[in-house]
Amino acid sequence: MTVSTTVLGYPRIGPRRELKRATESFWNGRTSAADLQATAKELRTNVWTTLRDAGIEQLPSNTFSLYDSVLDQAVLVGAVPERFAHLTDELDRYFAMARGVEGIAPLEMTKWFDTNYHYLVPELGPETTFAVSGRKPFDELAEAPGSRPVLVGPLSFLLLAKPDADAPKDFRPLDLLDRLLPVYEDLLAQLAQAGAEWVQLDEPVLAADRSAEELAALQATYERLAAATQRPKLLVANYFGPYGQALPVLARTGVEGLALDLVAGAADLDQIASAGLGTKTIYAGLVDGRNVWRTNLPEALSIAAALLGSVGDLVVSSSSSLLHVPLDLAQENALDDALKDRLAFAREKLDEIVVLGRALKEGRESVAAALDDAETARTRELAGSVDNRVRARLEALGDGTARGPATERAAAHHALGALPALPTTTVGSFPQTASIRTARADFRAGRIDAAAYEQRIKAEVDSVIALQEELGLDVLVHGEPERNDMVQYFAEQLAGFATTEHGWVQSYGTRYVRPPLLYGDVSRPKPMTVTWATYAQSKTAKPVKGMLTGPVTMLAWSFVRSDLPLSQAARQVALALRDEVHDLESAGIRYVQVDEPALRELLPLHAADQAEYLEWAVAAFRFATSGIADSTQIHTHMCYSEFGEIVDTIGALDADVTSVEAARSRMELVGDLQRAGYSRGIGPGVYDIHSPRVPSAEEIEESLRLALVAVPADRLWVNPDCGLKTRTYDDIEPALRNLVAAARKVRQSLPAS
């Protein structure tokens, strides 16, 4: 038996976000495709060098992507929709699939399981044909000889895809399995010929509930791939949860290795002995690939040692790709030392993996000092992590989620003042210009004082309000120029959170975020948004929305302490937001939007665990938005998740208006809401802000008329899919003009009543 070390993937963005800068520079025409590819190659080389220098023995390859790995796999197997076929340049076609171009909509984008990463959804139909297309995994293998190429597995690729627009209603992408498998056989044969000893096939769909038909497809798939005469050894990797019923299925096939997530999927430990894994190489995911708190190394070592007698070779690994955590803790100079000692970013997780591997090979005594130091730091008490005042307030408030009946609230809203049918608004943020980012950086660095910074933000709010009035929008926003990020902005003002300087994590494409660290009990020392909301309202007679980030999203997009249940943490955040909502109302703000784009994201992958989560998630939102007058209208926003699966929950939130992503999916969710009997206001996005293309008024009008089939005009709002922060004013001004024009045209066609 041998023991070695690996990771399932590593951050690809670069220590100073070099990939973002190189990609956006290429998009803007400032640099060439060759320049972009040169930066990409340098980043890949740096990753492999980092892994080798840390002592990682098995290196993964083909985990790098210019945009998204599922998109890469779609291109690799030739699954390119016909509307992109005329684009002859491979790189232009690739980015068109990701972002769209004038007159061509991109692929749909949605969340990668229960993470904040987004993937591009392959579009497949009965006419789809597959073939090996491109050289990406082969080129990266040549750059890192002896590495383990990583591919999206065939079952996950099909189950994560969706039928294309022309597919019949009874078509399922899984129907194409027999057509796809020969292409995987070809890929494996070519990779073997190129020198690959192992190939990793990622099958994260196995962490969710799978039907008997899907499990049968899994068995047939890997029996067939394992039976190929010319192939590398096969490693099937599942993460984000246990294999469950899929583990014995794969054990019966001829695949040589299985990667287990023993952090989120520790339940698999109970069936390892009975699953027949004695001859398999097991990649034990003992170091958490999704959170930043240090590993309990003694506990992980105990688990690994117990595996030694019941499996074949053992490889100590991360539980998932380290794509989901920041790159290097050494870059953080402003964090409290006691907090910093309890953290491990991607680079530090390599050291944890190597320590575990060495302990298994050379004995615990060989790393005793490292184990003791890690445990001392991990368990050190953090000052301020417990706030008994917060806990007492929550106990005194009890349930605290009551609001007036929806019909009475609707009447109170109507009495506030006449909004037209199909009222127009935006989701919140306006473009973050270079001058705004410079002003924020100058203020943080002390180059300008608070008064100068405040004047700069006021000028931007003035401009945003004036633009919205000129465009003719009905309910305005202040544009959020003071906010760096919709979660980080609040985390910086809430006790119990800490923020990083360089802790960037990829969300999608070139959109990176810095998730805060929730380390203690949460409270609000002072109002967070009232000043800017009331300033904006003072500049217009039209209503202005207050803008908050909801409790579930604050948790989902932070790295949350492991010693407090998420349900309790959510209630603490909700209490802070509840105070903010009340202060906004007292200041005269009658429209308050509490965004929950991550509500679906955190939904557990197994149905048996979902009811409990939804109960506390809904309770937290309602707690944050309760105790206010019926005349205060609560909005919420959700984007880029399969919300059709939780439409009943959207209603249970009891928001007065919900805006949702709908442009890329052509109003798909609107029909889901209608079938579920949803009876509140709904704002299905009619404009995809993640694409640089400007939709025409006719295109937006068509979307609105599709929505009106399912939603009465008196409940339909008109808005973009998401906030406009990542776009430019050159993008958004014509798009919003078209949005207003389309709404007016449709409004004029409505019956007079």
C-alpha cells in the first residue's frame, strides 16, 4: 500500500488577479489573444510550481479555465449551439458562449451546486452531435508532464445541461449518453497516448439525490469506460456531499480510484468497509476545499489511519477543488493575529495535506510539532466572539416574523402614491466607475479625508438619480457607489465579521469577490445605509429604495465559523438587518429591498435535509423584514439559481415584490411561479446584465409579453436581471432606455381598467 498527496484543483486567478486583468484587457481590445494566452500559461506554471514546492506529489491539470470548466468541457466535446457556429475564431466563439455578442444570447448561467461559483449551462438537443474538439487538456498535460488531467464526467455533463430551445418537451440531455460516451473513450485513449497515467472525471452530481435510472446510467457509463482497452487509470471524483447509493455502484465497476469528500460527505465513512473498496485507490478529501478555517489535523489523521486497512492505496487530498477559497493567507497583513492563526487559505491547505501525508508515511511523531502548533492555533479563543447581549435580545423577541396580511399591505402601498402599471426599476447597483474605485482606494489609503470622499460619493448619487429621472424609471435607487461588494460592505460595519485585503475568490468569469469571515456573534453598532438612502431621496420626488443584503446571502457568501449552527448565525444577522429596516422606515424610506440571491444556493443537495434549511432560512428573512408598517413595501431579489425548485419558499418569504433572473431562461421561472400559485409582485429580469450586448426595445417587449401570459399586469414589475455594478454607462444607458420604452409600449396596450 502507498500513501501520497494531491488536490482536486487550485485557484486559477493569480495572486494579484492577473487573469481578470488579462481577460478584460483582451475584451477591451487593449491586448491580443496571444497576450492573454501567455498570461494564462504563466498562471498555470505558477500553480504547478507552487504545488510541487509545497510537497504535493500528484498534480492535477486542465483545472485552469479562461472562464468556466463546464464551458470548456462543452467546447471540448463539440457541444456548441448552432447560433455560435458562424464564429470562426475559437476564442471569440468561446467568449460569445459565455457572454453573448450583439444579436446572440449567451448560454444560461447558474450556480455550481451549493457554492457561489457559477457555471455555463450546456444546451443540448436531439440533433446535438459530439466529437473531440480542441487541444486544451492535451496542451496542459504537455505543460505539466505526469500530471492528472481533470475532465467533467459524462454523467455530470449531461445532468447539468438543459434542453435547447428547439428540443421537444420529452427530451432529456441524459438521452444522449450513448452518443457522448464514444467521445469520452476517444478522449481517454488520446490522453493515455499523450502520457497520462490517471484521468480525473468529476461527477459532483453524485452528491445530490439520484434516481434509480441515473444510478443505472452511472454503472453503465463506468463499466463501459473501464472496459476500454486503451485508457489511463480512472479516478471518479465526487464532492460537496457523500456518494450515498452511488458508492457501491462505482465500487462494482473497474475504475481504479474514487475521490471522497470526507468533510461534507463524512457519511460515506460508514459504508466504506461494506462497499468493496479494498482494491481501489481512495483519494481521501480530509482538508476542506470550501472553507478557510484550519483543519482539525488530529481528527483528520485518525480518519485517514482508519482507512489504511480497508482500501487500496491512499491519497490525502482536498475535499473539493481549492477554487472556492482565497489563494494565500500570507498576503493578509491587517487581520487580527489570533484570527489569522485559525485560518488556512489554499496555500496553507497544501501544507495541511502534506503534514497528513507525512504522518501516515513516517508516523505521527515525524510531524508532532506541526500537529500541536496547528491544534493550539485552531482552538485559541477569539476576543469578542461571544456577545451575550445579542443572544438575550433574540430570546426576548421570540419568533418576531409577523406582518399584516398581503392584501392589506397592497392597499397601503397603493395609497402611498400612484405607480403606473408595469412599474420600472433597477435591482440596485449602478456601474462602479474607475473614478469611484479610485476615490474609495484614496480614502482607505488616507490620500483624501472623509469629507472629500463623502462629497465624491454625493456627486455620484446626484448623477445616478438625475440619470434615472431622465430615463423615466419609476422607483429609483441611489446606485451604491459607496459599496465595494454587497456582502463585504455590510460585513465591514457589523461586529462579528472580519474582512480581507486580498482574499479574492472567483464567482464567475472575471467577477471575483472577497468573502468576509464570520467569526463571532453578529451585531450592528450603528445604522449602515440610512445616510445614503435619505440623501438620495432628498434629490427626487420619486420613491427611492433602501438596499440591504439578506441574512442567508450574508452567510452563503462569507466563510462562517463552524462552532455555531447556520440557523443561529442567520438569526443574528437578521436581527441586525431588522434594526436597519426599522431605521430606514423611520427615515421615510418606504421601499426596502432585502436581497437573497443565495437562498437557493444554500439548499442542501439531499431532499431529506432541505425542509429544515428552508424553515430557518425563511424565518430569518421574515424576522429581518417584520415589525414594520403595512405601507412599507418589502422587495427581494434572486438571481442565477434554479429557483423553480423552491417556488413555494419564494412565496413563504412574504416579500411584497420579488425580482428574479429570467432573461437568459426566457421567463422560465415566471411559469413556475404561476403554477405554484404565487400571488405577490414579481419582477422577472428582462435584460441580462452579465452580457455586454444591449437588448433592443423589441426584445424586452417580447419578454414582457411572455411574462404577462403568467402574471397579471397589476403584479408585474420591469427590471434588469441583476445589479448593474459590473457594466459601464455606455452599456446600461441604452439598455435602460429600451427597457423603459418597452414597458411604456406594453403599458399602453393594456386594457383601460
